[in-house]
Amino acid sequence: MVTGKDRQKQLAREHYRRQMQARVERQKKTRRNAVIGTSVAVVVVIGAVVAATTLLGRKDSATTASAASPAPSASAAAAADPKPYDPSTGTCGYVADKGSGQVKDVGMPPAKVSTAPATMTIKTNLGDIVATLDSSKAPCTVNSFKFLASKDYFDDTHCHRMGTSFPILQCGDPLAKADGKNPTDGQGGPGYRFANENLTGAKYTRGVIAMANSGPNTNGSQFFIVFGDTGLTPDYTPFGTVTKGLEILDKVAKKGVIAGPAGDGTGAPKQPVIIKDVTITSKS
């Protein structure tokens, strides 16, 4: 027997497919405009079952976008492609991307990386969120986070996007105001980008931390934490799993979001989530 809950899940899946198709069409249009030199913000909003995001991309083009997906807003992609992790040399190829939106420039991560297990603690105004990081499967991503954390890049930054039906919290834009009014929320980044990692078989279930992006190999500093089941396609680098603090997101979600112009059910959380500090420790 088909229950009301089953029907709701089916409708959510159908809605998500429509959202993702709309996202693809928007990206095609953006690429066409970029070819003729127009700097267009990519709308990759926090994707989800009911809406998708920069989660998938540097999330927020969310404030100006109409589809949901975890991606940050971005302008035309840089010409050079970042190189993935090379196990023979133990290096990653980060590339400059100064035209990717609002930049907080703290330099470039070192090319040499470590694949040792690591633990990340995100201190917020509401408590600590602790996660194990998978350096062996996402070495370039974890190395970037270590570098940014060492530069206090995330200190006193606002998580600018949340979905309730689409259970993700997106953070990592160092210039976001998360007030539901700032048009550049979701466009911030570190001025460099790096390749996607760990996508084979990727699933975005409760506790997963993944990179937001605005297309393949456009990872910067924006990331999202999943506190439900999103049903996202494997397009966003998963690099860790929360071991403590998910109840913080559950409580924030219950407070609701400030509806954005996209009308996709995502927006700045009504209960502000402010990252006070990020620390990462590695096991030798």
C-alpha cells in the first residue's frame, strides 16, 4: 500500500529532478554568456530534494538564483584547470581564481599534502561541531581546509544558507552577512580553486560534509553539512563526517530560514550560525 509518506517522498524526488534540470539549463546559458565575455553569477544554489544548492557549488549564487543546489555563486570559470592529487609526488595543483566572486585572499595552499587522518573542530556561537576528515580520499580538499584554518580564514564568518526540507547548512563564504538581504552572499571565496575528489559512489546523508561548487573543479572555501537525506547527485566532494554537534543544526532548522528570492525553501537561517574558529589536527 502506498502511504502518504511514500507519496511525499515521490513528489520530493520529482521536484528535485526538475530543479536539477533547471540548474543544468542555467549553467549552459551561463557558459554561453561567459564565452562572449559577460561576467555572470552562476546560480548553483544549495541543492536538495525540494531545492538544490551551491552545496554543490560555491553555494550562493543562491541569493540571486532560483534553483537550489549547494554551489557558491561564481563568475566565468578560469582558463586553467586545477590538477588532482598526484600520489607519485604527494602534491595537489591549486590554481588562482581571482575572478570567482568576493575574494578574501590569504594566499595559496602548499602543493605538498598529507594523507594522514585528521579531525576538524568548528567552534560556533551555538557549540562545537566535530568531524573526522578523510585525507586519503580527499587530500587536496583537506589540505586546503588545513591551510585556510591556519590563516584564521573562517573566523567570525556566518553560515549563509540553510534548507529545512532540503537539510543542509552551507558555510565558508568569509564575506557573507547571512541576513537575507546581501546580494553577494554565497559569492565569497579564497581566490583559488581545486579539483573535485572522492565522487565515486558519493552519497550525501546525515553527517556528511562536502564542498559546494559552481561546476566541476571549482572548489574554493564554501562547504555544506548535511543533517538529513538530500538525494543529491555525486557532484560535490565529500571530505568528512560529523561525529558531534549535528543536534545544533537540527535546532537551527526548527527556527526556520529567511526565505530568499529563489523561492526554493532555502535561505539564511533565522537563528544565526557564526563560525568563531576552525582547528584541524592530524594524526602522524
